[in-house]
Amino acid sequence: MKKILVYTLILIPIIGFSQNWTIPNIDWQGKTETENNYFDLLKLRDRNSLIIKISYSSYWTKGQNSEFIVYQNDGKIKRFIVYQPGSTELKTKIRRKRIGKKEYRYYWNHLNEVIQGKKYVIDKSKLNITSKSNGDGMSTVISVSDRINYSFWMCQGKNYLAYGSYSPLSFIESEFPGWKERQKLVELMNGFEKLTEKH
């Protein structure tokens, strides 16, 4: 009986770390004619990796700050912090962030939760509504300036889905039309950001 327990304790960690992770099936929004340029930007060898891009930009940043999470078909995860300036005279800055093998499972578990829970399915037509009818022939318009653009991309090969919303928090706070879809986008982006902060 003691020998069986010893073998069991030894096998559990081995099985836990050698799990075979696979990229889940995704309901894509569209397909490009050419392969996305993120493979070359990040110098990825696996041309069928799943790439997630979380970006923020504003007038003040004078460019786009992005975080990339790359799910490879061999089960490995890669992370990059990228700054793409608005001016062609300035160079793009790319920093690789190391992730330990023990952390991979957290990334795969989160991805599967997002895909299986359809948390990535958002009505993009409602992400940038800025006016609403008052019912009396008049309408209310919200004008926001100098705020942040939120952007989320998910792509694999030529398949992609993309969401963008300008200053979503301003419209969520006032429960303006489309605020629930904006909330979904913010939660989707925050979920991946919290993941990278912890692991």
C-alpha cells in the first residue's frame, strides 16, 4: 500500500506539467487576404499561433501601447510589450517578457474560460454609439475629448476578430446606449491584463 502511494505522488506533478494544451475553436469575425503582420513584428516561428493583442492609445501617448500574448501550438506562451509610435520617424519598441513553464497552465485555463464562455463575442456595432434619441425628435450626444482608445485583437493565421472603443468607461458610467457591450470589452481586456500581472 505504501509503494502505491509513493508512485501516485510522483506521477501527479509529472502529469500536471506535461498537459497537452491545444488552441480551442474560435468563431472568427473575418478573414484577411494576407497573413497578419504580427508574426513578423514579433519574429514568431509558429505561423499558426493564436495572438491576443490588448492596446491603448491617446493623443498624449503619441502612439499605441500594446501587450501581446502568444499561444503556440507546442503549448508554450510568449508575452511582448510593444510601443508603436504614431510617427514613422520613430522606431517601434518591443520587449519580451519571460514566462515560466509552471505559469503556462494559468494562461491556457484563462483562454479556455474566455472561449467556452463566449466572453469574446461582442456586438461591435454598439461599441462607439455617441448619441441617443430622446423620443421627442431630439437626441442627446456625448462628446468626450483627450481620452483613451481601447483596442482588442485576436488572430490566428488569416482569421481575426477586432474590437475598438473610444473612452468606454465614460459611456459605461452613464449607462449610455451600448454600455453593456462596452463593459464586455473592458472586462475581456482586464481579464487578460490581470492574468499577466499575476503570472
